[in-house]
Amino acid sequence: MKNLFKLEVLKTNRTLTTEEQNAFRLKFKPFLNIAGIISLCLEEEHLYIEYDPISFKSDSFKEILIAVGFPLEHEKIKLASSHMMS
């Protein structure tokens, strides 16, 4: 059976402390209720998002991450912003 889910890895713009990781994990718990998100895994420098590409739009989710103060790597923020402008 073919796996229909996708995995996206977002890089942070800095290494997160253990306390920051724990705080973001608490903020991210409600995100698991967003349609299409299968799982989230946060490490010191990466956020792994497993999702259903049919019902989940990663660009919109990146904007949510920015809004809650998640430190996305600067290039990712520009990429998301420039994509929305076109």
C-alpha cells in the first residue's frame, strides 16, 4: 500500500533550548486538530510535519507558525511570503 502522506522539514533560524521546545510543543498541541496534519515533531533545529497534501496547505501553516512566534529560518519566511504575493 502506498503512503499518501508527505513530510516537510522546516528549519529554525536558531537552536531552540529545551524550555523553548517544550513551550512550542504545548502551543502546537491544538495544531494537531487542523485538518490534514498527521503529526508534528519538534527538535532543536527542525520541525517535522507529516501531512495529507490533499487537505493541508503548508504555506498557510507557515504563516500560523510565524504568528505564534516560531523562529522559522529566514529564507523559509521569505519563500512563504513571496509565494503568497504571486
